[in-house]
Amino acid sequence: MPRSNRKDPKRSASSESQYSIMEFQKDFPNDDVCLEWLWRTRYAPDGEHAHCPKCDTERAFTKYATRQQRQSWTCTGCGLHIHPTSGTIFHKSSTALHLWFYAIYLITSTRCGISAKQLEREIGVTYKTAWRMMNLIRTKLMAQDDITLSGKVEADETYIGGKPRYRQRKGRVRRIGRATDKAPVFAMVERKRKGRPGKVVALTVPNVKRSSLLGNLSKRVLPKSTVYTDELNVYTGIDGKRYEHKRIHHSERVYVAGDVHTNTIEGFFSLVKRGLGGVYHSVSTKHLQSYLSEYAWRYNHRDGRAQFSALILLAARIRV
């Protein structure tokens, strides 16, 4: 194996990383390069010609030297100015575009996420700015609006956050599972099939009643799918005409019976809870959905192309 060049480091072929910090620094070394990438991705693939809304035709655009903090491109026909950041999460932000890109890199390069406090330390902005950046990335880029599941789908509920309540019973202090101020969460996950990794949907729900859980299940899971759940009574109402329903009886200490189990979704819950406890320590019910979306997005892109590339393309294409 040839010796590596310390002055020109490269990602090792044995590394699990799909996009290293060295590659990020080469691709986006400064703010001008980030803005140029945004312009080419959103409007002009060749860097010069783009559709002019005013002329209603394709025109040549030029970037003139100005004192603007965030440079625009000008139509050579009518003089219309186009700002590449307009309508994106970067719109009207005084934070350097390069720092925005680096924040997106950080949130996608970690397994369990990065807190706003740590982002503040990394890029040197105020905590208020760091929190706003992280919140926009989660809520606008990582939303689970259009995800549907099919095939073999596991569904389960859990509780996150809050403080558990205890009560005395037969000389022992017992924690009450559902009588807590924790937030109920309902999630569904596809099992892997034909080499394609399954996707997950995680949602905060007002309660774990039948109308709440089965209403979300019918919206997210396509008909003719097989749904795997535990023995909770609310799942009794799953429509047998739309789905094939199989249960695993945890109360009888049975956790796997052939292909009947809910281990996949419980593994996702374990990842979320350990990530929230280890990175964020405490998450309010008001913002819990955005954190669930972050973990679900990262889970859904775990075996795909580099997560940074996928998320930065969403930042260029999604209008907010």
C-alpha cells in the first residue's frame, strides 16, 4: 500500500465515510464557491444561461461587481436581478453561506446528530443563530410529508421525554408506563426487501387511542401490506380488508415467531432515545416532531448516497 501524502489527504477506501471533511473543504472552500454552486444548481447548469421570468425566455446572466453581501446575477436583456438564495432556508440570512453548508455537513456526518450548542462552538455564531439554523434544517429539509410505506411494515408506539410518575404497590415502587407526562410517539418501518433499505415514519401523536394510531397507519401504509404489531388492544381495529395483520405476544415473553416480530421498529426507538439523551439531553414536546424527523431522515438515507449531497440538493430545490 503506497504511503499517503500528508499535504493532500484523501479518504481511505476502507472508511465507512461517504463524504469526508477533506472532500467538503475542497468542494466548498469559501462563500463564493457555495453561492456559485447554488446558482448553477437552481438556475444555470452552465453557469451563464438561465430562464428569465421577466423576459420569459432563456437569457445570458452576468454577475457584476457590487457591494452586496449576497451577490445576485443580472439578466443581460432586461436587467432583472436573480438572487440564488431567494426562497431557500438561506434567504435573508446574514450568516455566511459557507457556514450554512458546513452546518448541513455536520448534521449529516454524525450518527446521532449535533446539538445547537455544539454547532455554536463549531462555527462561531450565537446560540440563537445556531438553534435557528438547526431548526430550519430539521423542519424544512427533513420533513416526512410524502413518505408512504408498503410490503412488510412494523408499527409500534413509545413514550419520549418528560418525567415518569411512580406509585406504591405491594411494598414496591412501580413506574406507571402510560400514566406519565412523556410524549407519545407512533412509528412505522418497512422491512428491507430486494436489496432496498426500508424507510421509517415517526410521528408525535396526542394519545395512543385507536383513532390516533390507526388513522396515521392508514395514511402512511399502502393497502395489501402486511402489518406487524404487538398485542396492544388498539391494533385490533386494523382493517383486515386493507392489510394482513400479524401480532407478536410480548406479554407471553415471545419476541420472535418466524417472521413475526417488531424488533426493527424497536431498534429505531432505541437509536432515537439514546441519541436524544446523549446529544440533546432534553427535548420539549413542542419541538419533538422536528427531532423525530431528523432521526427518521438519517435512518432513511443510511444506505444511500452521501447524506450531505442529498440534503444540500434539498436545500437548493425546496422553497420555503
